[in-house]
Amino acid sequence: MASTFTRMLSSRNTAALVATLGAGTLASGYLLSESGISAADKKKLYPPSADYPDLRKHNNCMASALTPAIYSHLRDKETPNNWTLDQCIQTGVDNPGHPFIKTVGMVAGDEESYEVFADIFNPVIKDRHNGYDPKIMKHPTDLDSSKITSGVFDDKYVLSSRVRTGRSIRGLMLPPACTRAERREVERVAVQALAGLKGDLSGRYYSLTDMTEKEQQQLIDDHFLFDKPISPLLTCAGMARDWPDARGIWHNNEKTFLIWINEEDHTRVISMEKGGNMKRVFDRFCRGLKEVERLIHERGWEFMWNEHLGYILTCPSNLGTGLRAGVHVRLPLLSKDPRFSKILDNLRLQKRGTGGVDTAAVGDVFDISNLDRLGMSEVELVQIVIDGVHYLIDCEKKLEKGQDIKVPAPIAQFRK
Amino acid sequence: MPFGNTHNQLKMKYSAEAEYPDLTKHNNHMAKALTPAMYQRLRSKQTPSGFTLDDVIQTGVDNPGHPFIMTVGCVAGDEETYEVFKELLDPVIEDRHGGYKPTDKHKTDLNPANLKGGDDLDPKYVLSSRVRTGRSIRGFCLPPHCSRGERRAIEKLSVEALSALTGDLKGKYYALKNMTEAEQQQLIDDHFLFDKPVSPLLLASGMARDWPDARGIWHNDNKTFLVWVNEEDHLRVISMQKGGNMKEVFTRFCTGLTKIEELFKTKGHEFMWNEHLGYILTCPSNLGTGLRGGVHVKLPNLSKHSKFEEVLKRLRLQKRGTGGVDTAAVGGVFDISNADRLGFSEVELVQVVVDGVRLLVEMEKRLEKKQSIDDLIPAQK
């Protein structure tokens, strides 16, 4: 063995190499290094302090909460699916954030992430959701849309109404972590359930890989088509892997109920229509969600949910209801009033441009929606939006008549 | 990249067929070589550091490629990747490197005395000369897979080694995260600064994680020898200068590399190398010498000639724009470099560039005088 050995050595290899190689490690024609360091050895070689990320220039919820002590305590833990802390925080390490906008900076790879890494997720959740403490507080779920009052707006102001949320299928890993087979399974489960919807909810699935040019154009014209994420916040989390495999869009024939499959979450569910009938939008939303849930139950599946965090989604910002209910509303006078931001704040509403998050308003039309997601139920949040938008329209009308407006008292946040 | 794949064994509960990527619209070397049967055989394996088949191919799955440009579509996460996944990487290497077989041996020759000529390329045409390669430090994971701790250790080792260089190689290290505005601007003006990769080919493999942590640029005071730390490889080593004295550039290249290697050895480290694949780098396209030797050369007439592409092909040269890979030529100035990396030594490849560029310049001069170049068209090398 030794002579074969030395014959294979070239002048480039040092004596040290020879000493460390055992006969058993020789592969035909190759010289293997003495390293081939195992993952377990690596952990010993590099203590958590060697791996702790440099977050000094960072401004996101993860960076604010992740101390070296917490990192040290959690680095070597794994969820039952072998998902790690480093994988949760990678997007926050890669994207330091914006001085004005505080992003979340971490994602879950599976339902258990929120449990195994609770020591970092909990403070992040608290930071993002105004002090909500998952350890002691309970999240109310209420999809009984009959409780909604005054849910119809003046069409002269409200151009469209929309409610969206997300749902994850228990037992399958979330978009940052899922394998191709799991993602295809999510697609299969969801599409099978949606095929069972009837009446005004009956519709069709368009898979991103299979759609025709014509179908694609139609979906673009309807503003339904979602694209491969380009935001580094999402791509660094790994949710765009294998695009466009197992991604698609389902919508009903009336184009008022839409589901995205395997984009940022397993499913995103959207109910929408032109005009100001938020009540009808929310009715359909609740009805559709409950029906889909029933249909997946029939096949032995369920949504990820627990009583502290509500519905479990990829991004901690979407926990609880995962619900964003909003309108496109014309507020030409109110939007120029210096009190506009304060009024929105007190009503617990946020404004976005009409292209959605990170876009600018066009022609005085604003996207107004609820700020909160966790700690209040769906019914409560939609009612907040309804009451708030009525107030805004009222202000707009007053300003039209030259009357003064009042900043409303801040409404109560989630029940303790 | 170590994402979504650490639970490799858990994936076994799904059939290979359920996990097999959809490569029907793909055009890259990985997609050409990978079959469902191969995927089935390899998917349960991993290197000692935990790099899996899915990690290897992720970038190729995410980037279907271009109808005309054949990308590689796979990366290594450590030295052992090339062994554990040789069933996939051998055909990829063979396809990419002109038929290089699993049993072939690669020659390494960093003796600049073996280069004939190369100090006489006409500077009226050859504006600058450059030789680059990469080196990986044995025992560490490669950029797609390394942890922050490893990457920092690589930086520390490299900076220590480079700081011991003397004479005309003496220089300074600029860490990306610590550089001042003034330093940054200077590096940009010198065309030395590298940016966070934006190419999805690189991003999808995970090599941009934790940017700019442990990344930096070292260069000598003369600005003729430059080392990139932790960009696409552990180290990228570049020797360059204005004008056509490729001999001088190559001499400095070899001297510098040899010195750096010695310095690493004094610290008990060596470069990843074996006699089949030569120097081991992240991308299979850079195996062997990892060497790209080239010039910026003015060829306004020749580049319009119908035989230009054919001539380059026969000379085993490739053209790029002056911004590097995937850029266009500006003002008739082309980046001309060797097409091969593996199966030829460093000296051989630089010889190819020197001899080839000399011929191209001769052709350009003929065309300037409106003379024919037919007698100069070479046979296929």
C-alpha cells in the first residue's frame, strides 16, 4: 500500500499529508485531504461566538433582539425537521434594513420554529406586534362575518375593497425550507380542495409552469398574476427556490376570490371586488376559508394554528389573523392635511400606495388597511377598518364643505 | 447553500421521483448530465460537512440558462463534493472542459521561465494584460456552504499570509465592511472594488450570504497584484498592468502565488489541489488552473471580419466585453482570453494567449492596410 501511495504523490504534497492519511482513506486516482471535517466537528471548532453575525449596521426586529447569549443558546438546536436558527435569521443578516422601515429580519421554516426558537421569536413578535406576549396571551380567531356592522362604503370614495390572509398546511415545511416534493404536495392538497368549491366560489387553477401565453396575459390584466419574488428580503430566505415549480394561481369564475399557491406562504387567500361593499367581501372571505378548511379536513389535513399565535405563517409579521383588510379610497383633501398620519395612527390604520407595500399613492387614491394582525380577531380587525374608513370619508366630506375635522382618540389595542 | 437541505435524510420519505427537479426548460451542464436514476442514487449522500446533491444543483435548478450560453448549473460546497458527487460532476466536467476524462491528469506549471516571449505584444493595440486564478484553502468549506465562523477564519488566515509579502508585492488589506468612503472611492477608481454579486447564478448558490462579512480586497502598493477574499472563491488572485508585457504580468503572478502558498504552509495550511482536477474551486468551470489570462486589445477591423469568431475558436481563445463576463465591447476594444482551464498547465494557457494575441494583432494590422488575412488563418489548435 505504501508504495502505491508514494507513486501517486506529486511533488506538490508535503510530508505532513502522508502522515495523516491512512490507507483506508485513499480513493482511486485521488489524494484526499486530511480534512473532510464533519459538520459535528465544525460545531466544536467554531463556538457560537465565532459564528455570531455582525449586526452593528442592522435595523430589523431580529437584530434588535438577537443577543450573543441567545444566539449561543440556540445555535445548535434544530426543529424536528432539522431547521436551524441560522436558517431562520439568514434573511435578516443579509438585509440590514432601512433607517426608517423596520423589517422583521427572520422567518420560520416550519411550525416548530416558533417553539424551538421561542427565545428569539417571542421578543421579535413582541416588537412587531406592539407588545403581544406569546408566552401569556391568547389570540382570538373569529370568522363569523355576520357580526360586522355598517360594512358598506360610499362608492364615490371607495373604489375597491379587499381582504387577504394566508394559511399553512400542517405537517409540511414552509416556503423557506420545503423540499420540492413538499412544495408539490402543498400544491396538490390545495388544488384538490379548491376543486371542491361550488357556486359563486367555483373556479380554476393556473399553474405557473403550465399556463399558456394567453392565460398569463389575462391574469396580468386582471392584476392576479404574481411574479418570482425579487425582493432580497424574500430571496435571501430561500422561498424562491426551484421557481416556478409547484407555484400557481387559483381564482373563481367571478374573479372575486383568489388563492396564491406557494408564493411567500403555502397559500394566500384573497377576497376582493370593485366598490365599497366590504361586508360582502368579508362574507365571501369567511365562507371561502371555512369551506376550504372543511375540504382539506376531509382528506386528513389541517391548517397550522395554535391558541397563542393564531394562524402560523412564514413571516412573524403575519401571525395571528394574517389578515390585511383594506380599501382603495380617494382622499384628496384629507391626505394633504397635516393631521392625516396622526388620524391613521389613532385609528390603527396604515396607508400604502395603490401598488401595495412600498409603492406611492397615485392621484390621491390610497390603500388604507389595518396595522395589526395578532391579538385581535378577524371580525375585530375588519370592523376597525370599516369604522376607520367611515371616519376618514367623514373627514374628507367635512373638508370639502370647509368644516374642521377632529383627530379621534386612539382606539384600544388588543385585549390583555 | 445550506438552506432547506439540512434535513436531507428526512427527504427520503418522499420518492426520488417526487423530489426530482423539473429540468424540461433548462439548458445548463447540470441539467444535461442529471438523470432521475442518477438523482436517486446520489440524493441520500452528503459530504462530511453536510453538503448534499440538492445543494450542488440548486443554482442550476433556479437558473434554467440561456438558449445560447451554456452555464454550469452546479457548485461545490467543499473539496469532497467532487468525490462524493463525482457521478454527476465527472460528466459535467467532461462536457465543460472539452472531453476531459475522469482518468485524465492535470499538469500544474507555475514556472514563468517556461513561457516563450510574451514581453513584446504591441502596446498600441494591447492596452492592458491580466492573469487571474483562484485558490481554496484546504479544510474549509467553500463559499456556497461555509459558516460565518469559517469565512472569518479564511479571511484572518489570508490577511495574515498576505501581510507577510515583501518587496514589490508588499501591500494592504481593505475589509469591505470597514473601508472608509475615501478608500472605497479609490478602489472603485482603480477598478479593484468588487460588489455584492447580483447575478442570480451566484446568489442562488448561497455564496452571497452574510455580505459583506469577512469579504475584502488586498492589493500591493504598486497596484499590480490584487487578491479578492471570500467573493466567489476563498481567494481570487490577479496580476495586471497596462500595456502588453504579459511575461511580466505572468512572472509576478507565479511569484506571488508561490509566495502566498509558502506563507500558508508555514501556518499549516495548503491549497485544495489534486492531480486529477488541479486546483479545486467553487465552480467546476474553474477547475485545473482556474486561470484566465487575457488582454484588452483594440481590434476594430478584425472584430468586424466574418472569420473573427472562427479564428478565436481555432486559437482556443474567447472574447468578452471590457467589463468582463457578460458585457459588450466598447470602442472596438475586446477582452481576449484563454477558453480552457483544465487539462493544460498555466504556462501552456498563457502561451496560448500570448501567441494568439500576437496573431490577432498581426491580422488587425493587415486589415488596417486593407490586406488579406487568409494566409494567417490558423488551423484548429
